[in-house]
Amino acid sequence: MGLDDLSPSVLLEAYHKAKEMELDEDFINILKKTLEAHLVHQ
């Protein structure tokens, strides 16, 4: 299971949590790009 398999709501929550916890900026950007890709394909 990859990030592409997660629902947009789960990705959005993970994105906000990652920002809140000040995780690695690259990881946050990957979450953001994956979420944007999901929203474009809907």
C-alpha cells in the first residue's frame, strides 16, 4: 500500500499532522503532491 492508495481525507489529516509535528519538509511536500494529484483526478 502506497500513498496513492490512501483516501484524500487520510492524506489531508496526515499532511496537517506532519506540519504540526514539524516533520521533514520533503515528507510534507510528498504528502501535499499526492493529495493534489488525488484532487485533480476526482
